[in-house]
Amino acid sequence: MTEPVAGEGGPEAIPREGGPGHDPSHPSDAVGVGAGTAAATRPGALADGEWHRLHPATPLLRGGIALIAIGGILVANLRDRILESFTGFHEGDPLDLVIDNGWLIPGLAITIGIVLVFVLGFYLSWRMHEFRVTDEVVEVRSGILFRTSRKARLDRIQGINIVRALVPRIFGAARLEVSVAGQDANVRLDYLGSAAADVLRRDVLRLASGAKAAPAAAASADGDSVQPRASALEQRVDEFLAPELDPTEAAPESVVRIHPARLFFSILLSGPTLILLALLAFGIPWVVITGDAYLLFGAVPALIGMTSFTVNRFTKSLRYSIAGTPNGVRIGFGLLSTSNETLPPGRIHAVDVTQPLLWRPAGWWQIRINRASSSSASSSGVAAATMVLPVGDRNDVERVLGLILPALMETAAADAVRVGMTGSGGDGYVGSPRRARVLHPLSWKRNGFIFTDTALLLRAGRIWRTLTIVPEARLQSVSLTQSTVGRALRVATVHAHTVSGPVTARIGALDVDTAIELFSDVSRVAITTGRADTSYRWGATP
Amino acid sequence: MSGPATSDNGQVSARIELPDVEWRKVSPKLIIVDIIGSAVSALLALAASLAAFFFGLGIPALVLAVFFVMSVVTVLLVPRRVRAYGYQLREDDLVFRRGLLFQRVVSVPYGRMQLVDINRGPIARLVGLSDLKLVTAAASTGVAIPGLLEDDANQLRDRLVDLAESRRVGL
């Protein structure tokens, strides 16, 4: 039995208070019995500062596979026993029969005892696993013998993810994960009722935004939208077939989607496929010429690995959508297991827009980001949350950038992005001096930066085009470096440090004086914009 | 290796210099600490190299010998490297520089500091020195100021914590 909240037992651990779970402050409503209990889907119902329990099917869904496996073993053994006793009876092996009969009752007792202990354990762990949402924190406490408790401060929330893996999704349950800055510091609520999870996310985001109260109209509309329960099964089917993105959540024109065909070809044109082709191109002639067919067998595991990787990547990115909501960007994907995450404004620390070589004829790009939290979602079979746009054309890129960096794309930086994606030299970007040709023989003209009052844009790469955008309000520090070769050429490198992630904001081969100027400007502006930035309370009205 | 711009042995004149920053130096005692550290590894390399040679292992002996020579060069460069360290508390940020062959200048806004760490190695403690390390949310910041006198390090830490507190910004 694994505890999802792997808290450090030390100072945060709450000692047991008296008997198991006899906290007087317990309200006894569990979340979302059935698909959508009206009580749980009412806005604010779960975010009222009281302790709540998770979905009652939680132990089944979390330990479900293990339980089924145990059940299967039991049944199989029982069947063996029955068969055995039958054959024993027919073939007349009295000793075996006696042993069988002698051990039957204790055996049964032990089995039932084990099952009871399991059930009791699951029940207790469900009872002791509680969460609450106050105006300040989201808090989870769990554990029977070793109590753990974990808090996430609302103003430090980096994103809220709702993951519906296939099996819980069939049962109408979802996992809600609140990411905060730091390695493995997320607060997970698994599982909640599917509808309750959506409502809870909205409430947490509203509390985190600093907005004084929920818009009354919206609240009442939400309350009404809970349909009278037709039948549990019908509702389940409706939920399963419902569009991944709730249409009321975001304006349709702000939604960017990917056509499955484009996704398919984009993956076909990426690295692993190339390796596969290369293998085939060398392998087949080799086999034909030498007649050593065993080489093919050696290639089978690699083939299987690559195929599963590709298929995985494809199914995970299916039904991708990104949309702007009042509480930030909402990125969703997944066909069978779905995941959708809301990133509040100002949580994106760096962005890069890249174009792999093979995508160039099609004019496709991808967008990745750096974020302060590292979601554990990747371990549970959902793609890492740093890929914001798996594939898209220029138009998509502009729209997605408009969603994730809205403030930036309203300023002059928007034009810089447009020319920065493909341009090379003579377009406003401050580039490398001619003498830096030695370092970047192909891309020295394209290599360059633009420094606006909101963002730093770096572009590089003639073959693998990259445009990196760093919002200055998110900069952590800046460095200026010069190697021996750089000193000889009088060039230097500027590196804007952001939280770690796939994006690195570094530009080399700049003229040394330009680099020093850029360093000074960036370090100055990072301070002023950082101080003026209030996006961590994005909903607060001044 | 070194190009025309560095021909005149002027490590200071060829440095990348920020305008209007008066660098504060670290304690010269750091030279002793660093020399001891590098010398120990040089001697170990030498011993291992000789041992390997003695046992007739030609290639490992050669590799270790090269390592020994490099360590000796490092020892010889220590005084210059220690003089190359510098830091300064500006109005809103701390700037730090280091390095001879690979120079690095970093600026860390006070508001971005997440924690300030003081470390003392065994040799550094003998001569009363401390290292002060700054941590931000970015792993690549990597600012560690070595060779501060113990009192200076403590004062600097308190000062930085105060500054960070008064200029606190979000992530």
C-alpha cells in the first residue's frame, strides 16, 4: 500500500489524536458518492475550510489492481483445491483427502482473516485520508500509523492538474494534483468524484487568485447545471463521452487544437523514426549481402521499444487542446487516460519555440516551457507537462504564445517573435559580430537577441531553429561568461537563469561590449519587473 | 591556445569588466587553503602514477602522470585564481565574479535569494575562512563566494537575509 503523500515524517507529521479518526471537526460527507452528488459539486462545497474525505472508492482505485490480483490468486487456488479434492476422491488417495479436510477450516479462516485485515486497512486509510482547502492553504493528511500532513500555500500554486486514468475514469473518479514549487512537492488528492474535482479546482483557483468573492451569477449557474440524476450508468457514460474541454470553461475562439493527422506525421518525422529508418537502411542490405538473418532478431527489441515509444507519444498527445481561461491557461490531452492542467498566470518561467529539421518543409513548430514545479504526472503515464504545444504551425504558435504570455504578446515583443522564428540578421535582433563566424559558421547571422521591457528574446540555430523567450519578471539571476577562446575573439556569453526545465536561455558569441551591456540591462530590469509583478494574485482588484 | 588579446600576461586588463563596480576581494588566506587542496590531489596522482609505472601498467601511469602535471599547473595558478574572485553588494543585487580561463560574472537580485548557506571545510576552518553560498530557484545560478573571514561571512549572511526579506518577490 503506497501512500501518495510521501511527506517527510519529521516536523510536519501530525501525531495521532486519540483514537483513529475521532476528530470532532469531521464532517462525514465523502466526496461524490456516485457520479455527482449535488452537495459535492456545489461551488465552494469542498473549499469551505473544513476537512473532507476522498471518494469512497479510493482504496479500490488505488490498490485496485493488487486487490484484483489477490482475488484472482484466491479463486485460482480455491479451484485447484476443489479439483484436487475431486481427483483425490476419485483416485482414492485417503491420506491427501484427510490432510485436505484437516486443513480446510484453518485455511479458510486464515484467508478470510487476511481479507478482513485488508478491507479494514483500506477502510481506515480512507477514513484517515482527508483534505481541506482554506483561504491560505490546501492541506492533506493521511496515514494510519504514520501520519503525514502536507500543505500547499495557495499563492505559491504553480498549477492544478486533473488526471483521469482509464480505470478511475470509467468509475467517474479523477485525481487532482496541486503543484507547488519544488521537487516532488505536489499535493495530490486521489481520488475525487469527476465533477467534484472540476469544481474544486475552480474554487481553489478562485481562492488563489485573490479575488474577493466568486462571481455570483456564475456560481448559481454552476449550481443549476447539476442535472437531476437520470441513472448512474447513463451519467457515467455521458461523463466518459463528454468533450475533454468543458465548453463553458473557455471561449471557443481561444482554443488551439491539433489535428490527429498532423500529430501523426509530426511524430513520424521526429528522431526515433529517423533512427529506425537508418537501422533499416543499413540492416536490410547487410542481411541481404551477408545472409546473416540473426541480425534481424537483434533488432527486434529496439524495434518494439521504438514503436511503443511512438505509439505512446501519439496517444498521449491525442485530443490535445490549450485554452485560455480567466484563471490561466488550461492544457489538456489524452484519449483514454486524460489529463488537463491549469497554469495560473505568471507561472511560466521560460518558453522556447523550436523547429526540428524535418518539420521545416511543413512549417511546424513546438513550444516547451520551464515551470517551477516538477509534476509527478509523468510517472503515472501522462506526458511531461512542459510540452505546451506538441506541434503546430506559425498561426498556432502565435495563438499559444498569446495564451501563455498574454502580457508579452500585446507589446512590441510580438513582432520580435514573428521575425525571430525564421529570420536571420538585419531585422532588429542584435546579432553576433562577423568574427564569431568561427564559433557558429552557419548560424552566426541568425544568432541574436532582442531585449524589450517585458521579455528577453534569444534566437539561435540555422538548422535547428530555436527562439527562447524569458519573461523578465521571472528571471532568477543572470550570468556573463567568457572562455579563453571567447577572450581571443572578444565575444562573451550571457545566460539568463530560470527555474530548471527543458528550456535554457543562453546566448553565446556576442560582442563583449554588447554582452556586458545586455548583462547590465537584464540584471537591472529583472529587478524592476520582478518588483512590479503581481501575477501571483492575478484576480485581486487593486 | 590563448589568442592575441591575452598575449600581454595582463589577466586583469583582459578581464570582462562591468562598469562602475568596485570588486571586494576575498581573503588571501584562501591561497593557502586552495594550494593545500590541489597539492594533495597532485601528490596522490603522482604516487598512483609511480605505483602504476612500478607495476608495469604503462597507460594508466601515463594518464595519472598527465593528471599530476595538470594538478601542478592548477597549484601554480591558485594565487591568480584567488585574486580573480570578487563580489559586491549593489543597491538591488549581488554581483559575483570568478575564473581566469573561464570567467564568469553573475548578478543575483536580493529578492530572488531563497537561502544563504555557510560552509567551512577542514582546512579553511584552520585558517578561519568560510564559504558563502547563495541559492535561488534556478539551479544554474551557482554563486559560492569562498574565502570569507568567519565574521565577514556571518555579517554578510545576515545582511543578505535582511535584504532578501525586505525585497521579497514571488518566484
